[in-house]
Amino acid sequence: KTLEDISHRLEASSLDSLVVDCGSIRSRLHEVQALILEDLADVLTQAAYLEQHQFKLEKAKLRLAERRERKEIEATIQANRQLVHEEKTKLDQLSEGPIISNIDRL
């Protein structure tokens, strides 16, 4: 039952809150640590001490935000390139017509 409680707490908590405070999960783990297999204790211990990863999480969030921003900028650049290409095509067509008619006239 305690392991189910730990599982529910891990699933219900956001990663942001878990890297700040895993105290309640850690205290529940200490209650059953002597009763569970070593492999399971190792895995749960890592989950109970997620605070050590707070700095890594913040850096990862910043990288994700920068990546998102870069993609938006690249999409804007691509859209602008397309607009420039369309405008150049229009300009070429406009200048091509008078040139041909002048050549025909000459």
C-alpha cells in the first residue's frame, strides 16, 4: 500500500515540484525501505532525491524555450523568403512585358 502511495505521489506531482521537494515521497520510502528488494529501493531512491536535478531541469527548460524560439524565427525567415521570391517573380513579369513589347516595336 505504501508503494502504491509513493507511485501515486510520483504520478500526481509535476516534475517542477518534484525537483524542489520530494520530502513526502522520501519519508514514505524510508517507512518501507527495509521491506523491499534492493533493485526497487535503488529505483525509488533516485525518485525520492530528484532535488539534485533541479539545475539540470532549469537548463533543459531554457534550451527547449530557445529551440522553440529558434524554430519560430526560422519559420518567419522562410515565410519572408517565400514572399520575397513571389514579389521578385511579379517584378520580373512586369519588367519582362514592357521589354518584349519595346523589342517588338523596334
